[in-house]
Amino acid sequence: MTDAGPQRLHRRRRARWVIAGTAVIVAAAVGTVVVLTRVSSGSVAAPPQGPAPAETTPVVKTDLADRRSVSGKLGYGTETSLAGHKQGTITWLPASGTVISRGGVVYKVDAKPVPLFYGDIPLYRPVGPGVTDGPDVKVIEENLKALGFGGFGTPDEKFTNATAAAIKKWQKSLKLEENSTVNVGDVIITTGSLRVSSVTAQLGAPGSGDLFKYTGVNRGVTVQVKASQREMAKVGNKVSVSVGGQTATGTVTAQAEAPPDSNPMPGQSDETKINVSIALDDPAAITAADATSVDVRFTADSRSGVLAVPVGALLALAEGGYAVEVVEGDKHRLVAVKTGLFSDGKVEISGPDVRAGMQVVTTS
């Protein structure tokens, strides 16, 4: 969890310097005159005693990371709805849990298969003889070649006679009409393999409509974060996932704006939520059942090679800002510091008179 920052600085257990009006010392590194006095406890006067030895710690050069914990659920990631565009009647649908890869049948219309192709764009026009150059041509060629129907060289955006011949061979293998043209709806295009999570269409329904919802094929974690936290959950960012004593690393694979909550609870924030999908680097590392709640730790911010001390070493100055109490032999002096990142009980500090190795008084 994240350190709350200066507002949570605990009262020192050692005798505490506070602002008063008795003894005056000059804090050379602070650059201001600070009026301090030592406070004692108890209502009965006691004989003077020597001060307890102050606990000190060195200023260290280290790496800090601000980590945020969010609750997530095990599963196969965020669901996505898939629609078909083939004219006709649905005659076959896959079962929930089915994994479909490139070339696999997504569904059947009029008893004819509609296979899966990989790509970053959907088909937006028929791709066949006479078509102008375009990225959709390259998508078709890439998939044909991956399925063993090449002959046109390196896939590109130019449709040639060799492309037409490859399409015709592919159509023949599926017992489809051999017209050398891939029409919109003849294939389903996604960015990769998919896993059917729930089927929404029914046999006998039109082929151009919602078919089913799908997820990725690898077990992972789904979590919601606030829109303001979108940056820490960017695609490609690394996270840690833990549950029941098991811990694994993961990678953010997708972000999607979550649908608005139609029935928010009283006092609930109306800030937009983001659905985040996380793939486990080793899916076998977490053996808990699907839908189990897990703790996901994101790195919201980090610093490398900074000077740091325990939070208990900070002193709040009456005139504002912070200082540390530096010990040099039997002498003590205040040194002004600027605070940075708070993390795991430590705080980043900087200033012209701060260096690694100097000893500072601390309560922790």
C-alpha cells in the first residue's frame, strides 16, 4: 500500500523539539532562525537526567517505487462481443469454453463455415480481382500464407493474379464457392486466438448479428481502476498478483472503458472506471479457482538512485517545509530538505546540503 505522506508522521518517542520561546538556535542549513524547546512529560518535577541516546540512520541512495493495490478477479480477461456479417441463417455455433485459432470455424451460415483470420482491421469491402491496393489485401495474404496458401511472395497491399489463385485454393479446401473473392462476412477477423465465454446467438437466427462474447485464451486477471489511474495501468506495464500465499507477475494487455453503473450506491464515486486485462506471465503460478479475488499491485511512480531516509526522520518546520536532524559527532544541526516520493516507510529527500552516508535522527 502507498505511504500516506507527511500527514502521517508519527510523534517522536524521544524528547521532541517544538516551537516555543526559550532557547534560540540557528539552523545553518535551513537558512532561518528556529525557536525550539525540549518538552518533558509528567506533572511532578524530577531530577534532571541525561537525554537518551538518539536513534540514527544513514541517508541512503536507493530506488523507490510507489505501488498501488487494487482488487481483481481471476479469469480470462475482459469479455468482448463478437458480431457476424454473413448473410443467411446460423446453422452451427461453438460451445462456451471453445478456443478458436486462425483458420478455425467461428460459426456456420447456411451450413458453410466462417473461419477466423488474424488482423488489426476488419474487412470493409470485397477483396478480389480488380480491388485497389489497401491494408485489407495484406491481411488476407498474411492469413492465406500462414494457412499454407501462398504463391504470391511476401504479403503486401497489392492484389495480384497469384493472390486470386491462393484465395481460390483456400475456398476449395473449405468447399466454398471458388470465386477468388473474400467478401465482407466471409471471415471473422480478430487480433489473435479467442476463447468463447458465452454464446448469445441461437441456431436459426440471422448470420449478421451478435454471436457470442469472447476473451483471450490465457488465464489472467481482470481489474477496474479509476480513469485518473489509467497511466499506471498502461498496456505493457508489469504488475504483481497475489492470493492465498501465491504470487505471480503479470503484464497489462488491454484497457477498455467500463460501462457506467446504472445503480450507483449512495456516496459512490461517479468517476469513470477502466477495465484492465492482465495476462499472467506464468498461468500455472496461481492455482486458485476462476472468479477468485486477488490483490494486484501496480507501480504508480518510481525513482532510481535517489537519496532516502525513513519517514520518521522528517521534522516539520513551523515556517513550513521539512528538515532532518543531522548528527556529526556530538553536534546536531537541522538541514532543510525537499521531499519527493513516499514508499514503504521511506521518503525521497533532496537539498544542497544532503548527501549519502550522513547520519540523521529517526524514530523508525
